[in-house]
Amino acid sequence: MGGICPLSDIRANTISNAAGTGPIDLHKQSAAKAYGGVDAAGAIQTADTLNISSTSDEGGSVYKYNFTSSMNNPSTFSAASVSTSVRIAIVNGRNSAYVTVKIRNGSFSPVDQTNMITAHGELA
């Protein structure tokens, strides 16, 4: 019996490029190109990250996220852990190699807080 068999599941450990030598590129796509989180000490939360090679606590409640693959003009969004007293400002949001996040409380004073970023844009 010929024809098309509908799939209910697609399961794979790796999706490779056409040459089979590496991962597929997400150029010209609307999916997030980087996301990740750090705890209050600046340690990366490795359970769920994409395109984040490392993080650091820069001091003064500023956290740096380094991209594994550079980005062209990323548009970056971020959030802290759920707290009505925490506000976040993004600085260096258009740098192709990293983004830094400043954490401030309701009075705009520095506060160390678990935070996350999501970056959209084109990979370089």
C-alpha cells in the first residue's frame, strides 16, 4: 500500500546541517537566538540555555552574558525572578558578542537577583 504515512512523533538526538558536520543555522528565523539565566552570584543556570557560552557577575548588580555565536543587532528582552520590587535595565543590548543586564529594585538601587535574558535577532 503506497502513499504518505502521517507522523505522530519525530524524535532525534541531533539535527545536523546538510553536510552532517554540525548543527543547523537559524539564520533569518524568528526563533530566539539566545536565552539563559544566572543566579544572584552570576553563575549560569545550565539546565536551559541557548547560545550562551559563559556568564559573569560584573559587580554592582550587573551580569554579563557572553554569546557562543555572535549576533547582528540583537533585540534583547530580560526578566528577573518574580518580584514586584525588582526592575531590570539592559545595557549594551546591541553588542554582537555579549549583553549585560543591570538589576535594580523599586527604588532603582542595585540588588543581586536571579535573572534571565532572551535575545532575538540575526546570528552573525
